[in-house]
Amino acid sequence: MDWKWIDPQMAEQGISLLRHLVEQGYEGYFVGGCVRDELMGRPVNDMDIATNATPEQVMALFEHTIPTGIAHGTITVIMNGEHFEVTTYRTESDYTDHRRPEQVQFVSDLYEDLRRRDFTMNAIARGIDGSYVDPFHGREDLEQGIIRCVGDPEERFEEDALRMLRGIRFSAVFDFTIEKATWQALLHRRSLISYIAAERIRVEMEKMIAGPHPFKGIRLLQESELVPYMKIQVPCPPKQPELLNRLADVPASPAALRWTLMIMALGLDSDRMKPYMKEWTFSNAFMDQVSRLLRMNDRLLTASAAGESLYEIYVSAVIDYGCEAALQWRQLYPVLPEQEQRQLAVAAQHAQEWLDGMSIFGLGDVQINGQEILAALQAKGGPWLGKLMNSILLAAATGQLDNEREAILEYARQRYEERED
Ligand code: ATP
Ligand code: MG
């Protein structure tokens, strides 16, 4: 009866929500991901509820509600600060273009609601007393680690082609097997994935890559041959496929780590990855993180190949790409191609110490600004000033120059006299 894998506060509020529904003469069940995850012993983050009360009735029954998706029957109910999505039993129909349904019909029967769900493990309802409604034997499939469509898999994939990718994602994240008829139908209907918007694909891919077995997902994607039909482009075959096998060896968070490794495996650099990531609908902020990480690595590799001092290059890379990228680069290093690891071993060994030794990280930290330097030198601005400021920053960051007015002015004077432009 207890929920072991959920914040007790949330479980308590969820149960009192169901109790209120039942006391008012309605049905209410926990459904979907929360029931599945609890049965699997995985942390549950949110609790979805299904009821035969209409959205209007739900809004009338509870004090704090938000009509989140009222047209589809979903009301958010807030109980003591905890949010729950409460959805009226419904069926879906009129799937246009193999995507989400145009129409939903509210129904009075829980069975009908469970029947529209994608996989048996996602079609289990759990009542207030801990009893289950499990008409498709989802618990048995869960125990055996099987992903099976509810009903006829061909029909289910035809209705909503995203389910194919969800199936692969669940199989990868849980290390489950896709049941034979489900897999056959997936192969048979794979071209329908072309109807699915890039954003929905990206969301599934993100979950897959962040899970414990990302490589399994990639293998299934390859075997399914879904990728060539997707709206999003993927450069195939990957240039360094062996890197894909190492995804699980880097932390899943921040997500930029694994995605940077993916981009490297595909053989893209920070410029060439941008059109792809845009098409995949990644945010600019995320693209920027990946780009900094790629460029940090490239900068170090180029310097190492040219025999330059990795120390100065490292410090200048930290200045240009930020501490966050520097910390992430250290996490990425152990999975880089062996050749790159050898080239960058010194940087990886000393990165922490070098970073700790930096007391300034940007022009804003320099004790004197460009205007003040111009005034002191009685000089006119020009491109030389920007270069000078950067060299002051690097010299101060590497400890060759004290970050102190007089010392900096002295350094500036000398450089000004030696300048060429
Ligand atoms: P997670 O949140 O861990 O990704 P989930 O199963 O909770 O997994 P959601 O997308 O949150 O996935 O969906 C909640 C429930 O809604 C699912 O458990 C399933 O019952 C149903 N569902 C979601 N997407 C579909 C779909 N495309 N077709 C049919 N049912 C779906
Ligand atoms: Mg969910």
C-alpha cells in the first residue's frame, strides 16, 4: 500500500487527493509512469491520476486547480504545494498523420483509458488501497523485462509513430527486451517516424542518452533503421563509432557531456554541429555548452600538436570558454579517443591545479580598464588596446604579472612602446 520510491510528502498528498475523489462519489487511480516506476523500484518524480470525474467536476472539487490541458481532460490539482495532473478517463481517436490525436472522448470506464496507452507496463492503474487494475498484464511484463504494445502493435504504431521511439527509449533505459510482435511491427512501420516532429524525437533521445544504457538504445536505433526516416538529420555512419560505446562512462548530468561525446562520435566540430543541433531543436544555451566543450578540446589538441605550452593554452581556454567548460572537459577526458588522451595527458593531470591557481578569469577582474590605460599613457585607442588587454589578462591569469595597477601600467607602457600598429 505504501509508496516506497516517492517523496512521502507527495505520496500523502496524492492519496488524500484520491480519497477526496472517492468520498465525493468518483473513481480515482494512480496511473502510468509512477505506478510502473514504483513497481520497478525506480525513483518516482510525479504522480499522474486518472478519474471518471470530468475536468469541470475536478475543478469544482478542489480549491487550487489549473486548467493545464482542459481540452484533453487534464487539470493540475495543487494539494499543499504538491502538483498532480488529474486526467479524465478518455479514449483517443482521429489520429491524423500518425501523430497525436485530434480528438479525445471522455469515457466512464477505466479500462478504456488504459487501453489507449502505449505499452502494457504503462497501462497499470493503482487504487488508493494499493490494489491494481492491470487488464493487459503489465506487471508480468515488468517482471520479465518485456516491452509490449497494448493491443495490436501495428495499429498502435500507425496511430502514433512516436511510440516506436518510446519503445526503444524504454528498452534502453530499463534494459528491457522489446517483445517480438512489437519489434516486428516497429520494423514494418518504421517509415511512419517521418511524421513525428523533431522536438518530440529530441525529447526521447535525450531521455535515452541520459539513461544507464545509451549504447543499447543506439544499437536498437541502428537495427530498427528508424534514423533515415526521421525528420532530423544524423550524419551517418559515425566517424568514431567506438566513442558511442563509452557514453555510459561519462556522467549523465550535465547533459552536455554525453552529447558532446555523441557529436565527437559523429565527427562534427563546433561549427558543423550547429545546423544539426538547431534542426534537432536543442536550445541555444545547450548548443553553447556543447560548443564550448568542443572548442576547449580542439584548442588544447591544436596547441599540443604545435608543441606549445599546454599550461598557457589551458588558461587562455578557461578564460575564453569558462570554468564550467573546463570542469566538464576534465570529466570528458577519460573517454576521449586514446590518441587524444595521450596528447592531452599533461593538461588532464594538471587541470585542477592550474584552475585552482587562477585568480582572475576575465577582463572584468583586471584591476585597471582600457580607458584608464589610455589616460595613463596619453594614447589613442586602437586595435592594439584590445590585444594589450588580453595579454594583460593572460599574464595575470598565469601569474606572470601581478593584478595590481602599478605593475599593470608598467607592463602596458612597455608593450605600448614595442607595439607595431
Ligand atoms: P517518463 O515520464 O519516465 O518518460 P512516462 O511513462 O511517465 O515515462 P509520459 O510521457 O510522462 O511517460 O506519459 C505518461 C503516460 O501516458 C504513460 O505512462 C502512458 O501510459 C501514456 N502515454 C504517454 N505517451 C503516450 C503515447 N504516445 N501513446 C500512448 N500512451 C502514451
Ligand atoms: Mg511521466
